[in-house]
Amino acid sequence: MSASIWRLAVRSEFSAAHALRHYQGKCEALHGHNFAVEVTVEGEKLAERTELLMDFKEIKERLKTVLERLDHQDLNQLQAFGLHNPSSENIAAWIFQELKPLFADQPARLHSVSVSEKSAQTATYLEL
């Protein structure tokens, strides 16, 4: 017998500047992006009355509280990226770590966070 699972995804964005240390190219200079973020949550059981895994609005609200801390910032100046480059990979991991406890009391658990600087490339972080 196979198990059922649902995954929900929400998207948002934030604007910020960063410089990639030790990059040895144009991106080592301070520059900005409108970063796109996608958060995916998953779970095995829908709520009995609503037949929803989780309200999209609730996922968006949790994401918003985290992204507000990055929006219109120089990411290199934030403590979170003092030791780690503010690359898309590390931004995705940081958002995941900040979001994870916000889903601890929910039927849906955090599955992954993806960050894109441009629509053609995405970095995704998840924990197995």
C-alpha cells in the first residue's frame, strides 16, 4: 500500500544587496537583486473539516515574518552572513532554519526553501 502526501508551495520575494566574497568576478562587487523565494511544506493528513493541509495564508504569513528581516538590507552586513557568503544557497538555508520552528505546531512540516536571483536559476535547501 502506498502512502499519500501533499505538498503546498508559496512564493514571495524580497529586495536586497549582496557581494559574494572570494568570487573573483563581477558578483564580488556589491549589487542588488529581487530575490524570489519558494517555500514548500508537506504532510500526510488533511484537516477533517476543511480538508486542507494548511491554509496558504498561514504559510505566507510565516514566510513574511522571516523575509522582512532581509528586505532592503545589505545582506553582507547581517550577522547571519558574517561568516557565510550571502549566496542563494546560504540564503535558502538561513530562511529554512528561521522558518522551521514556525511550523513546529502545524500539521504541515517544512520541506524545502528555494531562492532565485534570476528566473533561470534556483538554489534549493532541504533536510533529509
